[in-house]
Amino acid sequence: MGLEHALGDSFVTTKLDLAINWCRKNSLWPMPMGISCCAIEMMSFAGPRFDAARFGSEVFRFSPRQSDVMIVAGTTTFKMAKVVRKIYDQMPDPKWVIAMGACTSSGGMYRTYSVVQGIDQFLPVDVYVAGCPPRPDNLLNALITLQQKVQRGESKGSFPAYIGEKKLNEPHDLPSISG
Amino acid sequence: MNAKIIEALKSRFGEQAAQTSEFRGELTVIIPKERIVEVCRFLKEDPGLRFDFLADLSGLDMFTPVNRFAVVYNLYSLANKHRIRLKVFTEEDEPKLPTMTGVWSTANWHERETFDMFGIVFEGHPDMRRVYLPDEFEHHPLRKDFPLMGIPGSLPLPKKS
Amino acid sequence: MEQRPEEVARKTRILQALENQHTSVTFEDALENDMILNMGPQHPATHGVLRLLIRLDGETVVGCVPEVGYLHRGYEKLAESCTYHEFIPHTDRLDYLSPLNNNTAYALAVEKLLGIEAPPRAQYLRVMISELARISSHLMFLGSLAMDVGALTVWMWAFREREKQYDLFENIAGARFTTSYTRIGGLAQDVSAETLAMVKKFVDELPGHLLECENLLNTNRIFLERTDGIGVVTPDQAVDLGFTGPGLRACGIGHDLRKANPYLVYNDLDFSVPVYTGGDALARYYVRMDEMRESVKLIHQVLQKMPGGDVHAFKPKKVLPRKERVYTKMEELIHDFMIVNFGVEPPVGEIYSAVEAPKGELGFYIYSNGEGYPWRLKIRSPSFVNLQTLPVMMKGCMISDVVAIIGSLDPVMGEADK
């Protein structure tokens, strides 16, 4: 990703790319944005039974500056959306987002005045996980799907972005930090 | 126990000051707005009644042209293990009630929540601002004329770039 | 929103400068200023999305303003559009650490409004699931308090026990933790004998595991120094602020709704209510550990005394009929249709019904105007009221004690924000 942009089009970086993506996928450090009930299943996902550490997510870094993937777990309200966006903007590239649960995918069972109907209204999401709450096995499946995506070198939110097969040559708009 | 409370209230505040009703063993007393603080203080400090615990304070939108909003106080006595409910009605335009934070400090956040959801202002409250929704929100959601799905654009959302 | 004059006068110069976006503020006396620290909604130790604005003088907390509402999902407005049965899954997500308890509390409230009672087997089963939910919530408290003060092992052990409980809940209700198990007039389905054997095995082994965790914590000097004398609340302050649950019992006031106003079959069962004086974080920890042991005792008694019989009350127009009768008998089909579409129609009136949830007094105030939808449903959530005691508890302590205090208070934001 960033490698091609740094070295330009004239370098063939396939094998190096594969190697770097392999390293990235096997050490995805999540930043748990645990907001409500899905956070408890996310804790179980990190707990002793469905161990996420064996997939490379060794530590749950609560600091956005030190993490790769943000797992948004729980209903996002309008008041909280600003905070989530701010934290997302603080994460360094390359970064991915897992939208865990029904509430983050589409608003869930809350069609009310204060709930954002899906976090993809303000965040680029890579993997959606269904469930209310999703079982930790389901979240592990999401992590593995994300790992496959990382191996292919795709990321919705990083800079520069791949859309399908076409690579963008110009950078997309930088996300605003002063949100 | 309910009869004892009604007796004490009537003897202290007179016959017209309180209308009572009972449903499923629970007593509800409707108090006029001007006397609510003295009634509550009496209920808290009287040695026979001792209602020292405010369990709940909630607003109620009756959606009637007269006396639209009500505030319901659910009291509990730790010594006598008994509950009672007080109800106060107020008008629709500029609903105002005196605050209960002088009698029970727990009423602080409950009154903020009632202000947030219904728009009922409690006079004398130390910190009358919203508790659940952002301060810039202009509506009061639990009123019956506010739609469940909200008003689009009433709450800001960060941009997806 | 424009500021009221008294608010502007109360704001410090730092806050005013922040709002006017000035980047430099000068002070005459260099040591005069306090610092305002924002422990934001996203923080590893604030048990969910709680925001604290703490005014610090060096490392000592001078004052604190908690801000809630980051998880306000509009439950009470939602309840006005749902029938009484449709609201049951929403009650799971209130205190999401003990969903079965919330289901029971709500079912009891609606049954009080309707004037019906569940059969004895359903009541014993409800006691059993409420106590299992209490153990689940207190195990989470144990894990997070220990993790917050630095003992990560205890968190892993507590989660191991919770995973065993999730297996139990899956057997009982079908889901790991958002169970929606109770219905108005009874329960969704009966439990089998092998599930009861699993429950017995779990509660037989639990005291041993609790002892393992306590061996790590109770005489540990670091844990004691971080919780002893921290976050003290006096009994008068506690009652005045509406503090309920283990926090109130740690102040010396032995108020427990299961003993004071018994509901379900608690007056037939023999248990005691642990009370500690001291009012600090350590006392709250002891109260919860003892409560887990009392819950184990209660479950043993329930398993012995459980009667046979049906788990649904026989009130045709108010209680959902069983599915096999709906598919074969005409009257049950009609009742099912009416109840699902129009709701159980309670009489006009209002009730307030409270139970002893793991966090405190969980109350439902329902005002019904005769329709199948509640006119007003107010949830008196214990965490919302308990959070009011935070400014009182935090006065004068160090910034590093804030984490221990929040951990010992054990708020759940899903319930506090509704």
C-alpha cells in the first residue's frame, strides 16, 4: 500500500508486498471501541476461551496511535459519533474498521432519534459482522476475513485507497482532524 | 399503612390539598404545584412516615389540553418499607416546578433528565441543563408530538471523507 | 446555545480560553491554576462510555463532573411504540451484564399491572436465573476491578467462570447473553433435567474458584492499598443521594429489596444479606463477594425445592399460549393473534415495581391507558442514580484512585443512559 506510493510505479514490489501484507495480517492489533453490549462479547473474544491472541491480536491497545484495526462494538449515538470519528482519525495508516453487531452495521433494533443508523455513515468500514451480539466465533470469522483482505492489500480507509482492481493515483481527501 | 398516610396528609394539609387513589395496593396522591415542597418535606421528616428515599422522579405527558405535563415522585421509606406516589400537574406553556434537590439530593439528575426529555424547568435547581442529549439539541424527545425516528438534521454527524 | 450569565461567571479562565480557542492564557500566580482533565468517553477504565471532567490540583481531585448520554438510545420513547411483549428483548440490553435479571424485573412489573401471577415452577426458575445473573454480574465486577488495579490474572479467571455460565444460559434460554427468556405470565420454555444438573455442577464448583481469586486479592498489599479507604460514602449521604445495591450495603445500611419487599418466592428461601460498614471500595468488594456466595446458597435451595408443573399462567387473554396449541386449537390461535398484534390490554392505571438487581434497585414505572402499548414506561436504572455519588466519592482522592472508585461502583452505561 504505502510502499508503492513511496517507491513509485516503476518498482515491481510484488513479493515484497506479499511479505509485508503477510506480516501485517498476522499482527493486527485491535483498538476496541467498546461502547455497549457487543463490548462484552468482544471481551470474551479476547478472553481465555475464544482466544484472539492466537490470531495475532496479542494486545488490545486502547491507544489509537498504536493500533491497526478499530473494532466498533456497540450502538453509536450521534453524541458518540464525533468521538469515534476523532479516534479513527488519530489512527495511523494502514487502518481497517470492523463494524461489530447489528447496531453498528445498520442501527440495529434502535430506529430512534439518537442512534446513527450504521457507522458507515461517517466511517469507511471493511468488515460487517451480523448478530446481536455476534458470538465471539463470528467475530473470529470477521478477523480472518479481514486478514484475507489485508493479504490482498485492500483497505477502505487508508491512503491511498483501492477500489476494486483500480488503484487511485491521486490521494483522496484527507480526513478532517478538526471534527 | 395507606390509610395512615392519607389520614396524616389530610390532618396536616386539609381535605382539598390532596386527592388520593389506589391501584394494585399502591397509593397515588395528587398534590397542587404550590404545596409540593412542603408536602415532601412533611413526608420525609414526620417520624411516623419517614419517606427518606426518593426512588424515582419521572415526567409524564398526558397530552390533554389542560394540565398537559405531570411529574411523578415515587417515594420509599427505608424504615417502614412502604411506597407512595406523588403526582403534580403543570401547564403546557412554560412548564415550571419547584426543585426537590433541597429535600433529597438524588433529585438532581432525575430533574435534569425530566428537563431533557420533556422541557419541564425546575426552579432553584443548581445545574439545569441536559443530561442525555447534546446541549445544542432543540427539542424534547419524550413529548408525544416528537417523532420516534427523530428530525433529520437535528443532531450533527461527522463527515465521511 | 447561549450561556446564562451565572454560567459564564462560574467558568474558569481555562475553560473560557478553550471555548474562545485562545492558545495562551497568562496567570499572575504560576501556582494558582487547577488543571481540568478529561477522562473521555473512550477510556479503558471507565466501564463503558462515561465521560469525567476532573478538576485537579496537582494530583489531587478537587471536583468532578460526570457526563453521561453517550449511549442514549431512546428506550422510553421506543417503549411507547412497542407492545409489552415486544419490549422484552430491549430489557436485555439495559444492564447487559445480567440480562436475565432485567427480563424478570420487567415481567414482574407488567404482571403487577395486569394483576396476574406466574405459576410456582416459573417463580422458582425466575429466582434461579436472577441469582445466576447476579453471579454473572459480580464476576464481571471482580474481573474489571482487579484488572483496573492491575491484577490481570483475576480477569481471565472470572471470564473463565462467565464462559461456563454462558453455556448454561445457552441451554436454558437459547442465547449466550441476550436471552429474552421471561414472558408475561411465565417463561418462554421449561428447563430440562440435564440443564438443572449442569446448574448444580456449576454452583458446586463456584465457591472453590472464588476462593482462588480471593487468595490472590484479599491479602495482597497492592490491592488493599488501592481500595482501602478510597471512595468513602457516609450512610446519610448514601440515602440522600439515592445510592442502592451493594454500595448502600457497604455503608452499613442493610437494605435489600429481596428481604424488605419480597417478590417471587424469596420469603420461602433462607439467605442473609451481607452488610459491611466502612463505605469504601474495599467494603463494596467484600459485599459483592459475599453476595455471590449467598446466591450459590439460594440456587442450591431452589434446585431442591423446585416444584413440577407448568411454566405459563393460565390466563387465556393475557398470556401468550403455547405454540403447539396455537397450531392446533382455534381459541389459542385467536388469542395469539390478538395478543401479538394488539398487545395484552391492561386496565388503566399506573404501577411502580422494583427488584433488587445486581447494581441496585431496578424499577419500572408504567402508566397504562388501556391500550396494548404503554403510555409511559420509565426505567429507574440503578447505575444512573449511583453515578451521582461519584463527585462525592472522588473529593480529595488522587487521580489514580479514580479508576479504583469507578471500578468499585460498577456502573453499566447501557442502563445509565437508557
